[in-house]
Amino acid sequence: MKPKHQQLDLFSWIKQPAFSAKRMAVLIPQFNECKDIAYYYGRLEYFSTLAHKYSDELDVILIDDGSNDESREILARFQQRVDSGFYSAAIASNTQKVGALNLTAINTSYDYLILSDFDTDLGHLENLRMAVMRLDYSQEFMGCYLRMYPFGESGLTFKMQQLEYCFARTYYKFHQKERSVPVMPGAGSCYRRTMLLDIYKMHSGLRSGEDREAATIGAKLNLKVFYLENVEALTRPPSRLPQLISQRTRWYTGYIETVIKEHAFYFAQIKSGSVIGLRTLQDFVSVLLLLLFPILVMIVAATGFKSLIAVLSISYCLSECYYLLLLTYAPKEKRFVQNPSMLSILLYPLFWLLVSFLSWWKAVMYCVLNYKTIKAHFNRNKDMVPPYVFYHREASI
């Protein structure tokens, strides 16, 4: 498969796919992944097994996004010594993931691209055939998103995330009618390649919310999506609370950045009363109440200790009823929560409050302090500068 376009000499093949009639490819970006050599080789073996298993239906392509450790060299040696089954590409310098995906999409000719992460396992890819038939039938669809759920860990933080992902998947039912979704998971989604390239032409290239921004741009273009619940993306979540808060800070920063960039779209959705608009309005109100939570507690406490206990108890009970209702609303999603105990369900509102409060405050403070930098980035890219000339942020989260 001859590369069509190699912008700025950033893109090159380590092991190039041969021409074939395959219509799908899985794209796996990686950056500095060999901190643990045993883990890194284990993941290469996994992708080798995956590629051989589905060799008749799709290609698997690993993309080294400008790693400055030994990842690229180890990857190249692995493919020289072993019939890996997968292919690989190299980006000359780090392009913040979206640039790597964009360049690889430009240099291939597949009809559909499945996007995933280096630490994510994929299951039941044979069921993509039905998705491709649906996508072929209707050009209004840009793609579909897979069932994502955490696996491979244990402990309270892991159990809380299993519940969280379950609740997030439950929301998908509310979006089925209008065939939309606020976020196409970056670790588990399938795009029509030509439409993904159109989306990336309008993408800012910022890393924190790249999947949310891509889904938002697709919605702006009136492109539809659907939930492919019989294909799984098994993600390895943070196992410790500080790591989880760091991850959520990045996610929420990406959400704020996307709202800053696409504020006109979000306000139009709220005004129209669409599901995305209502979800966005709910998020705005929830985050505002969350950020003001200590002040609200002090105001209520000033009226008396009994009033404080009553308000907190009612708030907790309402939250618990809400989450129990979600579990009832989509019982199939509950099956993917390992041994959901009543204790974990009872603790979930408190866990969510702690993680969300700290993460949202960190994200908001970052965006306030770096607002001019974020706006300058958007203004710099407003003329559709392709996302292979992304700039790193001047400050890190």
C-alpha cells in the first residue's frame, strides 16, 4: 500500500502493509511505552495474537508517535525477529496522538479505522462485519463506538470505576434516538476514514479532550453514530486514587477546552433541547454546584447543625436513588461490573464527589490560568491548520 502523502516528512513506515482488499484497520498510537520492558513486550505479543486472529478481516497498525525512549527500536526489532502479523508506522516527532492518527489515516486507503489505545484489549472484532454493513448502507453515519469497560485490576478504586463506566454506558440509551454521543471513546471507536480526515482538518490538536472534540465536530457536521455493544474495548484504569484524579483532571480539562472552542455549537444544542444539549446543561449545573459545594455547605451549616445533616442526608439519598435507577434502566450494562456489592454502590456517591471535586477544581484552575494560551492555540488553528503541526502547551497539567 503506497503512501499517498507524507506531510513534512513526519510519517514513515517501519513495516508497511501490503496491498490487500481489507477494508478495516485498527490504529494503536504509542508514546514512550517501554518504561516496563516486560509489559511492553507483552503488549506487542498481544497485538501480534490479535492481528493473526483477525488477519482475514482487518490489519493492525501500531504507530510510534515520536517516542524518545527505546519504544521504536524495540518495536522494529520485534518485527524483524517475529512474524508479528501487525504493521507499524513512525512519526518523526510527537504530534499529541491526533496528529499520529491523522498522518496514518492519510497514508492508508482503508474504508474504516478502529481507534484504540496501547493498553486496551479488543474483543469480538468479528462483530464489526454487521457495523460495516450498516455504515455502508447509510452515509449519514461517521462511525460507531464500542462497549468500554475497565478490567485487569482490583480494589475499591477499580470497583468505583467499573460502576462509573457502567453509568456512562447507560447514558447511551438516551442518545439512541438522535444517534449522537458526547464522546466517541478514543480507546474504542470505529470511524469512516474519509469522515475522520474531514474531522481532523477542523480539530485543534489538543490532547486532553481529543475524542470529545472529534465527536463534537462530527455532530456539527450532522454526522450520526451508533453504539456497537457486541464489540468490546477493555481498558486498564488507574489503580490508585492520585492517578485517577490526574486522569480525570486531563479529561475535564479537555471538556473545558472543547466547550471554549465549540461554545456556539453547545449553546445551540442547549437551545434546541437536543439530548447532547440537555446533557451539556446537566453537566454545567452539576459542575457549578460541585465547585460551590464547600460554600453551600457553610451557608447551610450557618442555619444550624441539624439543617446541615438533613440537607446532606437528603442529597446523598437522592444521589443513591439516581444511581440505582440507572442500574435498573440498562440491566445489560450491569453484567460488566464484577461482583457489584451493595457497599460499593453505597460508597459510590461519596467516591464520585471526592474525585470529581478535586479533578474539576484542578481542571478549572488550569484553564483559567492558561485561558489566553488556549484561545491563542484555537486562533492559530482556526484556518484549519492540519493537525501534524501541533504545538505543545506552554504549561502542563
